[in-house]
Amino acid sequence: DAGVTQSPTHLIKTRGQQVTLRCSPISGHKSVSWYQQVLGQGPQFIFQYYEKEERGRGNFPDRFSARQFPNYSSELNVNALLLGDSALYLCASSLAVGSSYEQYFGPGTRLTVT
Amino acid sequence: AQSVTQPDIHITVSEGASLELRCNYSYGATPYLFWYVQSPGQGLQLLLKYFSGDTLVQGIKGFEAEFKRSQSSFNLRKPSVHWSDAAEYFCAVGAMGRDDKIIFGKGTRLHILP
């Protein structure tokens, strides 16, 4: 069975540009969460979506937005990129909402902002 | 506020030796606790989790962890490490709110000597 997939694998953008990252959850999973992992740090929660609705948002500026599609895939958008947005962006999927449901992480998208 | 502290940034052990990675958490109630492992180029993989019940939790790859409420600790142990255990290890706590946000520590990098 395919795990969580993310695209692209790597991305290089310039300050001020906009970027869209994509995530396909495990088949049957209806919840998707996004995390940002800066080099040398643990992942930080950005968003969780369930059944196309936002369930939670972390402490990130409004430049970060996301959405979930009817097939449960998700996109993370970041506008007006800053150097500090350079990070590994991880997507995680789970069957449903509830901390007892294991979250399965994808390999991530490495974003470099120059 | 919930937080996770991993006091050791790097740990080096010889292959075949025992391992203990330390983790302390701050949370108002009984938390959901996790240990994840991240290898280069890989996403996060769940090693084990504690929700309730027996405070000694068995995980995959021969790892175990013990929840000690009095010490707010959830240390990870393995009796005999293998070279393939070299990776970054993250302790995490699950916030039980409207979302399934996971709060991660900064990680401990494990190095294995042959």
C-alpha cells in the first residue's frame, strides 16, 4: 500500500514568491496535517484538515494557508516567501480526528528560499 | 503551555551497547506521548506511543519507553543498539483539543560506533 506522498521533493524559490506544496494521504485517511521542520528543530504544527474543514491552526502568519480537496488530498500555500520559510514541510495523514489515531508522515518537501 | 524537552542533542553509543534517550514533558493533564524516529531522507516513523494503562510501553524495532508521571518523563530505551539505529529521535506530546496537534521536542541525534 502506498504511504503518504508529497510533491515536489525539493523546491527552490526566491524571497517574495509564492509556493504550493501537495500531499496525498494514505487511501482511506480523511485527515491531513501539515508541519514545518526547520533544520535542527523538531516539526511544528501548521494546520490540520478533516473532511475539507480546518480543524486546527498553529502559530503561523496568514501567509500560510491550506485546503483539502474532496479526494482528501491537500495543498499548503505560502505567500510572500521569507528566508526563514526555508524548511522541510511534512504532511501527515490519519484515518480520522482524535489523538488515538496514528498520524503517518510523508517524506516531506524540502523548500529553500534564496 | 505544553512543551517537550530532550536534554541531549547528540548521543554516541557503541554497537551492541544499551541506549537511553531522555525526554521530559510539560502538560496539564495525562498526555498522549510518542517517540518518533527520522532517518535522512525519510519521514517520521512512530516507534511507540503511550495513551494510558501500563506505563512500560513496547514499540517497534526493539524499543521501549517508560512513562513516569512523578518525573514528567518518558525515556526511550533499547537493550542493544544496531548500526541501523543511527537516526534522529523525537519525543512528542499530543495535545487533546479540537485538533490532533503533536508538539515535538528538538530531537536527539544518535550516533553508533562500530
